Amino acid sequence: MAGKGFEINKRGIEQIMREMQREFDKHSIRVPVEADSAGAFPAHGAAPGHVANYYGPVVQVNGDRAQVAWGGSVTQNQDGVQEVAPGYEALAAAVVEIRRGLAATGLGAGEQREAEAAADDLLREITVPEPDPGKVRRAATMLKGFLASVLIGGGEGIGEGAVDWVRTGIEQLGNLPF
């Protein structure tokens, strides 16, 4: 058996399991269960005065920041404060400012959604205790790319102040804290 290793005897295990099952079948286990209703109802065992019968779905939600929407047109928002990892405060402020101003940059609807998603990813990453520098760099580069496309396109449809704002945003995204 040297060098061969250990082999599991599957047949032996199956035989043991069959024998154990036979023993359990011979000696069934019974556990008596008694319910103590004292104190469960208001008048020591009397039926409660009100019984709620639900003839439809019942949803019970527990947990912090839980939201439930059911049918129709629903708009839900959650305002939460998340702490930015130390050293990333200036980057977070720049990304929030860029995220707010993306609508005024003249990006197409699809590009704007992607730019907002990149900003959200970046903000999500810098609010964890130890941000991954690679993820931060990729999200910042992607966001800079969207802003650069505004400048390359000549800043069509946006004013000179907005062009300056875009340039400032690109510079701030380049100042990563690592």
C-alpha cells in the first residue's frame, strides 16, 4: 500500500448505512410534544378577540434600509451617509461633483448612464475600509475617458465654463492618493 494512498471503501460504507437504518427501523424514536398555551392567549386559554385572516399575499420585511415595491409606478430613494476611506476624501469630493454635472456635459444618454455607473463604482470602492487601488484606477480612468470625449468632441453644446469644469474634473481624477 506504500505510495498508493488511501482508498475509501464505498461498499463498506453503504453496508454500514443499511445496517444502521435497520436498527433505527427496529427501534423507532418517539418524542412527545405538548404545547403550553398558558399565557399565549389573553384570558389564560380563551380564544383571542381578534383573528386576522389574510386572503392574499402577506409581506413582512425586516432589516436595515429594506425597501419593498409592489406594482404600479414606484420611485424609491435612500439617503445614506458612507464614510470615505482615509486619503480618498478629495477624490470622493471630485467624483461627487463630476457625477452631479454629467447631465450638462452633452454626453449621449447611453454614455451618460455609463459615466454615472463608473462614478458610482468609484464611489462604492472608496467607501470600503481598504479600497483596491486597481479598481479605483480603472473606474477613474473610465470616468476620465468619458470626460475627455466631451473635450475631443469640441465641447459641443456646452459653454466655456463647462469645458473648464470638465478639464478640472479630469485633473482631479488624475490625482489618485496612491
